[in-house]
Amino acid sequence: MKIDSFEKIVSLSKENVEALVKSGTVAAKGFEDVAKASQEYVTSSTEKADAAFKALFACKSPTEFLELNSKLARESVEGAIADSRKFAELTQTVVTAALEPISARVAAFQSLVKSAA
């Protein structure tokens, strides 16, 4: 084996390890963001539920109760859909960012293989 080939392998291995470390760091930060968003969601949902129960108990008639309940249910479903989209986008962003350094290393390796062939 030639010395320059050995040096290329060492360099490639070092860059691969650096990419894995960077990927792990980005993933950890991203999952912190997801956890923070989850906590905010739980807090917001609890506050909304509390307000909804208070409003329902303040109703003066069954008709008023049913109308308010219907409105709250619709808002709840719409909110759940919006929050699901938000979490899906956040998760996709985290995964994409975490895989970027690894993807770059795969591309570099493929380029190296092509140039060696």
C-alpha cells in the first residue's frame, strides 16, 4: 500500500468521524427543540382545556352548552391538525439537518471511488 493511499484513508476516516460528531450534535440540539415545542404544546393545551371547562360550566342553558361545545370541539380539531403539521415540519427539519454531514461524507466517498476507478 502506498503512503499517500494510507494518508487518504486516515484523512477520510477522520472526516467521517467529524461528520458523525457534527450529525450527533445537530440531532441533539434538534431534539431539544422538539422537546421544548412539546412542553409548550402541553402547557398551551392545559390552559385551553381549563378555559374551555370554565366556559362550559358557565353556560346558562343546554342550547348554549351544545353550541359552545360544538365550537370548542371544532377549534380543538383544527388546533390539533395545525400542531401536528408544526411537529412534522420541525421533526423533518431536525432529521434533514442531522443527516446533512453524513450525506456530504457519502458524496465525498462516492467521488473518491469514481476518481479511483
